[in-house]
Amino acid sequence: MRRKLIAGNWKMNGLLAEGTALAEALVNLQASNSVNCDLLIAPPATLISPLATLLSGSGIALGGQDCHCEPKGAHTGDISAAMLADLGCRFVIVGHSERRNDHAESNTVIRQKARAAQAAGMTPVICVGESLEEREAGQAEACVADQIRGSLPDDGEAVLAYEPVWAIGTGRSATPEDVARMHEAIRKVTGEVRGADYAARCRILYGGSVKPANAGELLQLLDVDGALVGGASLVAEDFWAIAQAC
Ligand code: PEP
């Protein structure tokens, strides 16, 4: 049985006061309401240390938004997986489409980052998803299958997140039918790459304009094991309402 995971990707949002207030609001919600899922927030790197203290003992896990594939060295501005783990991160997002696009990250690099996360004792959340052009050309499933084959490590645990690029931050979520079809295809490819046992236990999240209004219908789909939430994770009540839809 796969326990659902609701993950908040804060992206490049939140100065110290805002970020700590948001985390405090989540801790308060957690203390007074129970949810039937695991919770993760991935704040900007500058907030990881203060949030590690705030979230300690809350049951809300902390994650990074990216890591370098090397353990240390001359990589100005980058953060190693071990540095994130050292601060208490248990997960790290790799291969988000904003990283693939803004930083030209290839599947090979993303796989190396995922392996670095695993080597540091964390679980990578590997993002895949087609562009609008790829969807309109009928290439969505082939594109996502290529991304999985290229970026999923050969062993170790990983979470997959299907995030169609055209649905991220646009307010336009994929339809439940599209999501159901793609998640089934992702589990099939995962089985081809890693075997049936792994595919059966691998959590596959959906991301792309998830909000309280559409979370229920997306999260009840058979192969949807949670959500990766961007914009709505910046409003404590909305993030909580999504978690309560599990
Ligand atoms: C994301 O960036 O991972 C994301 C899914 O963003 P949003 O929920 O805002 O579409």
C-alpha cells in the first residue's frame, strides 16, 4: 500500500519572516488536524536551517529543491546533497522543469543528482513531464518514458513526479483522464526499468496547478500517490486542504 505524499515546492519564494510564518502556520494546522498522508515542504535553500528547527518533531519532512551531483568542490553557488541532509532534509527535488529549462539540465545530469541524493541518505523526487508542443504532437507518453529511462537510477528509492510543463503555474491542470492515463504509463515504464516490485511501491505524484478545488478528483485516481504543489503550497490553508483531500 503506497501512502500518499503531499509535497510543497516553495520555489524562489519567502524571506525569513514570511517563510517561518508559513511553516509555523503549517505546524499549527498539523497539531490540530490529522491528515492521511505524508507531508513534505521544499523551501528555498536559505530557509532550510530555520525551518529544520521549526519543523522538528512536527512530522512534516523537509526537502531541498535541487542538489549538485558532486559531493563537494569548485561549484560556486551550488549545494551538495550531503549539505541538505546535514540540515535535516530527507528529500530533494531533482529535474524540475524550471531546472531542466533554466539550467539546461539533461536526464543524465538529473540521474546523477538523484544518485547523489540517495548516497547522502535522501530520497530524490524526480520530476518528468512533457511540454505543450510535445503533447500537441502526440509525443507526451514517449517524452515522459524517455525522461524516466534517462533519469531514474538503477537502484535505490525515488519518488517520481509527473508535471506536464504546460500545467505548471498556469492554473490549467491536466484532466483526471490525462493524469490517470499518464500515471499508468509511468508505472509501466518504471516496471520495465526497475522491475514489477519496485514499480508497485514507487510513489508517483502529480504536479501542475493542484489546488483545493481539484485535489480531490486527482488524488483519488488509482496511480496517483500524492501531489507536488507549487503556488498553492504558499498558502497554509490551501496546502492543508490539499493534504486533507487524501
Ligand atoms: C511545481 O512547480 O512543481 C508546480 C506544480 O507548480 P504549480 O502547483 O504552481 O503549478
